[in-house]
Amino acid sequence: MGADGGHDAGTRGGTGGGTDPDDVWHARSGQRVVVRYRVAGGGLTDALGDLVGVTDVALVVRTRRRGDVRVLRSDVVAGKVVPPRASRPAPPHLALSVTDLVAVMALHWNPPDQVRLGGWWLRAADGFTNRANCVVPLGAPGVGDDEALGFVHDWFAARGLPAQLSVSGPVDGGVPDDADGPDGASPAARALALAAARGWQVVEGGSALVLVAPTAELRGGADLPAGLALDVADAPDAGWRATYRYKGEDLPERAVPLLLSAPGQAFWSVRDGARTVACARGSVAGGWAGVTAVEVDPAYRRRGLARVLLGAVARWAWSHGALSTYLQTAETNTAAQALYLSAGFVPHHRYDYVRAPQV
């Protein structure tokens, strides 16, 4: 019943110093952060913007007003990841544009093989999930139309994968589409028009809805039925992996690195004795929480286990500073949608995949 299957570690707090290349600041690289640091005279100031540089000595924060600000790590007092700048006056879970939320979600499900072509983000993960094996258009590609699609086709072909785009757009009751150019179209709308004109087709069964909610309102969840236990771990164990069946199939080994691809994620298991009967993955990135891989054994459904898992993920995400939560669910999965809407989620946008013609 879950979404088509996380990027943030320790979003609350943070200290300067240290030389470990795997420390929290490296995990935050590429995200929007606020860094509080000491200045001459003993005062404190903040740098708010994208973390574009991380070394053992300094951080570089790209701010709107001051440009690139270099902060010595020895001067850092605190810091955390924050959501992208709001694009409209609305509660936090509805304040981001479609494109901005798409960019945040991509951090939560972050494949190892990727490259940027201007504002197009090409991603591959050995074919596991459409989401991790597609182009995410966040802006213009920066080259001519034919050159852009040719590059995409060749890049995916070199990996034995079909070339495809993820294209997001508005849904009734959701957030309006956002434009970033004089043509009044969003990056996804322009990419879709470009691909459709060259015969790219919508992938059947790949359409999905993105639902969002205030994390605080999800924390209650439901009571765990008697006789069952709830566990949480930093990585999916054998029972978790056996329970999560992506599109009804066993989870392939190549999926595990993708499940661990966010800088912050956790894995919940509901157990009946030694048997895992329900599972979920939570992630934090870009100041948001994500819920993925929710699965309940058919014999244990209608006992509130999905709500138990939602509440557990929300409480963990709240402790990591994520005020808003998203999930993705197949457009045809009306049962899951009913559950999530009743839990407090609302529509944000939808998306399709369009694939290049086979030649």
C-alpha cells in the first residue's frame, strides 16, 4: 500500500570543527541550511542559503544577498537543514512550488549514478524504480532541444536503460503549477512538450500522486495491537526486506543501497514474535520528512498497522526538525489514498513518466 519507495542527517543542531569526511556537514552538502557562526568582536551572525562547499576547514553557503559566504568550521556554533524558501503564503507543507518539492523528494531517493545537464538531473540505479532511473527537470537543460534529448538517450543507453523523464504537474485541490520562465510554463511542462513532440509516450502504470501533511498532525498514529512489537533500525534487516514487496515482487539486492541513499533514514518493523508483518521507511532531507515502503502483510491488514507506522515515522521526523512530510502513492491505489487522506495528508501534485520510443 506504500509509495514507490530517502537526504538529511541530524537536521537539528550541529557543531563546528572535526576532520571526519563523513561528518554531518558533508551529509548536508547541496541542501539549504542556516549556519550560526562567530564573527570578529565576539558576536554571532547567520548565513542562510545552499551549502555549496564543504571542506575540513570551511563551509561555503550561497546566500541570496551576500553571495557565497565562507565560514571557518572553527567559528561554527550551530547549524541545521531548512526547507527551500516558500514560494507562496501557505502553511509549510503547502508553501513549496511543485518544482521545489520535486527537488526535495529527489534527495530522499538518491541513486548513486547521476549527472546534471543544466537544470536537468539524470539519475540511474540499475533499473530499480522509475523514480531512481529518470531525468528530473528542475530547470532548462542549457543546450538545444535535440542535443538535450540526444544526451539523455545516450546516457541511459550506456547503462542499458530506457530514456525517460519524470514530469510533475498540478492536481485538483493541490498546489498550482509554477512557472520559471517568460513562457509561463514550469520546467516539467516544457520538458514534457519537448519530449511529446518527438514521440515520447507516457509510461503506463507509472503515474503517482504526491500527498503532504504537517508532521505534527501525524505523530499520534494508532495504538499497536496486543501481542505485536515495533522495532526501528538504521538499516533494513532480512525480515524488513522480505516484507517490503515492491510492486508485488521480492526486493532485489540492488535496492538496498537506494534504501540507504538519504543522509538520514530509519526502518520500522512490526513483529509478531520473530516474524515481520509490517514495515516502513522514513527519511529526512531538505527540511522535509518522507514516508516510503509502507507494507502490511495481507493477513494483518485492517488492524491499524499502517497508522502505527505513520505515527512512528512522524515522531522520529519531528525530532529531526522536519515540520512537513510527503509521500508518493500510485494514482490507481485508491485504498492507500483513502488511508493517507484520513490520516491528515492532502494532495500537492501528481507526476507521470514519459519514455523515449524504442529504436
